[in-house]
Amino acid sequence: MKTSMWIVLLIVLSGCVSTSESAEFRFYDAHGEEYNSLTAPSNFKKEFNLDAQPKMVIVATSSSSNPEYKEQIDVISKVNAEEMEYLYVIANSEEEQSQGYYMTREDSANILEGTTFKIIVFDGLSKAIKESNQVIGINEFKNYLTK
């Protein structure tokens, strides 16, 4: 009994550690300039004179025709990025991207981990505050952006 309780405790603690660590990944803009997730928020805060380091959102998909991807992009398009001080990065594992902020196909496949859709919301320190394989609705999305 004590052994199984320790195992459960270790699993819970290991889950807490992984969500409290900052995630490091590379992404690019439409001009091909490379950014690092650990430094981009503070750089964008200074460059755009923001009140705080912007949150980042990765929308990952295996195809731009994926229904969940399309629905999530529709939700994101209704939430003003400048007002809410966030940026979103497209991670498409099958189709090369060149607009907005995007990740390489290889890095996108790593984010997806074998799934076809994922959204991850990061705080201004690049710590994941929400990760889901389901679409996040507009109200829930706004809530994560204001945390």
C-alpha cells in the first residue's frame, strides 16, 4: 500500500515539474527570421512597448484542412492579438508554412507527438499553462490569455 502511494505521489510530482519548466523551441516569421521561445517574449515586450511579456500560443496540426485546426484558427482570429498581447505560432507537420509565425515541419511533428491536432498556451515565461488535443473555445481561450 505504501509503495503504491509513493508511486502515485511521484507521478503527480513529475507532472508538476514538467509544467513548471519553460519550454524552449524555435519558430520563424514570414521573413524567415528565427526566434527562440525563451527570449522572444522579452524581446517582443521591448520592441513593441508592451505592458508585459506576451503569451505565446502554438496551434499544431498535421494538415491545414484538419477540422479542429480550422475551428481553432477561427477562434484565434476573433481574439485581438494586440489587445490581449499574445502571438500565435502555426506548427504544421505536413505542409510548409511561410506566413505569420511558424515552426518547421520536423519541429511541428515533434509537438504533435503522433496526434493530428494540439494547442498549447504559454505564459510570458514560456511555461505551458494549457495543452489540449481538443479545440479551446473563445471564452476559455481568453481566460488563459488573462492569467
